[in-house]
Amino acid sequence: MNDTAAHLVDRVIPEEAPVRQWVLSLPHRVRYLSAKDPGLVRAILRIFLRAVFRLLRRLARKQGIRQARCGSVTAVQRFASSLGLNVHLHALVLDGVYAWDDGLGAPVFHAAPSLREADIARVALAVRRKVGALLSRRGLEEWEGEASAWDRLCAASVEGRIALGPKRGWRVGRVGDEPVLLGARRGLCAEAEGYNVHAEVRVGAGDRPGLERLCRYLLRPALAAERLRETPDGHLVYALKRPWADGTTHLVFEPLEFLERLAALVPPPRAHLVLYHGVLSSHATWRAEVVPRAERPSQEPQVEAAGEEDRVSRPRRLSWAALLRRVFGLDVLVCARCGSRRKVVAFVTEPAELARICESIGVSAKPPPVSPARSPPQRELHFPELP
């Protein structure tokens, strides 16, 4: 999460462009179909981004800007705050367009004017119409039968029910208080037959810390470990991020039911969850002119492993020291005694060399004894009867 967010801020998203988060939520039936088919997710994303880009280009034409190009980075999320299967799209779209300036010989960014709710509604209607046509062409208009255990897990997770065991078909246990009155949705939000589009969140140009926080939010993991606890009787209680309208604040799972939820959230093999479009895509002709050119301070040169010539490289991933400083503000390369910076000289992997170095500094080269693993407490697991 943190490493990819740093990559997007340092190397992908331009500094002169504000960024708006566009979120597309899908109806339950489409969530179920998208959970098993990464190709369908990419097709829906193309429809969504075309509608958003068309809106930005139309606003640009009103300003007299022609041949405009847009850009976006999209994170595909498969989860809801309740650990239910909820395939939806978070797109960071440049809030404006790029157009070529003959005088400068380079593309120049033009910020988009303020959006209206009617603009968001137009996007939602276009997505609903074209995704419906896409499902019709592929013969996916009706809910497909649950033919496998994976289908049952996905369908039950979408509906918030239990897929296996004696409680199959029951809703997950809930704990809460009195029903709460939720305020009406405000801001740039519209819905068309279950297709919900939200575009209220915007980060201004130059606000790199705010942009990195937003990128981390898009790339966060499905499970928040600090919200999960185990009760003395062996149940697992997961706290919701916000109370539901019926007052539910926690969900209660049996161990097998919790594993069901986690299994349904695993994406299919070779399914990309971060996608680039427009001028930010890898094959865009203007990409080299648009993305940040200068390396940020976190991108420190790294020395190759011993045995090779000393040469400076700038890899895709941050070094372990740079990532620790980026996330926790902890600079492990600063010497605690003299305050000067340490330098990575070599990576030692030979056992004999490691033993010699440890002995020279007065540290035992023998690892501490490893205690045997503790057997987990046996709990009864109810598996469904096979036909």
C-alpha cells in the first residue's frame, strides 16, 4: 500500500494537476459477475472512464481547448468495510485535460471548471446504459446459477449471508444498538438503477501529502486487524467502520464463516488491481512529458549487491530504509552515536563470513533455540454434506 502510493506520487501523477476521485459502485448482480471475471471488470472500467473523459473533454471544448487528453489511475477494490464481496472502482482522474502548446512544444495542463450534480448524473446514466448493453451482448442479463463452491462463496458474500455449514443461507450475526438516522447524501453523487457514481473528493495541485494519503486509502488492504477480536467462546467479532442504519456496529463470525469471507475477497489469478489509462498509461505518447521527471528525496540511489560493479540504480520499489522513513519517519541509516549517515557497503550471505563478523563485535553467531510450535485449540468445524 505505502510503496505503491509513493510510486504513484513520485513517478506517475503530475504535480501541476489536481486530482479528483471518481468511485463507481455496482448493483449486486454485477458485483457477483465481476468477482469471477477480470475481463468484465476491465470492460466496465473502460465504459466508466470513457464517460468521465467525455465529460472533461466537453468542458474543455467550452473553454476553447481542442484535442484534449485525459489521464487516470484506477484501483479495483473487491471488499466492503464489512468484509463482504463488493467489486467497485476507485479512479484517480486528473481534474482537467492536457492540450499541446505549439509555443512551448509540450503539453500544457488546463484545469476543469467546477462540476455540477447534473454532470455526475450524466455519467451515471451513461454507465448504466452501456454496461447493461455489455451484459446483454455477453448473455449475462440474468443471475447465473451457483455451479461451484466458489460461486456459492461469492454469491453469499455479496448478499451478506453464510455459504457453508448448518447455517447456510442465514445472515451473518450482528451486534449493535438502536437504529440510527443516517443523513442524506450530499455533494457530487448520483445513482442510476444501482450504478452509483461519487466524485466529491478532490486533491488540489501541489498537495502531495494529501494525494499520498488518498492513494493509500485506495490501495489499503481488505482486513483491518485492529478491528478484529476473538471472544472467549471462540467467535470472531469484527467492528464496522461506521454504524449501519439498523444500528449494527459489529459482525460476529464462526471461524469457518470468517474464512468464507476472506476466501471470496481473493482476486482471480493474474488479475491486475491497479490500472492506468490516458496520458498516464505506459504506451501514451505524452507520458514522458507529463509524469514527474525529478526524483523525489525518497528515491535514494541504491548500491547493487556485492560481486557486481558499484553502480547506481533506481528500481521500481523503494529501498527498505527509504520505505521505513516514508511511512514511519524512522531513518535507520542515521547512526545513533555520532549522528552521521550509514552507508550500505555490501550484502553478506556466507555463513562463515557472518560468523567471523559476529565474533569480532562480540555477538554470538549461533541462533537462539527455537521453541516447538503450540498446537492450536481444536474447534468443531461444520462442513456441508456433499450430495
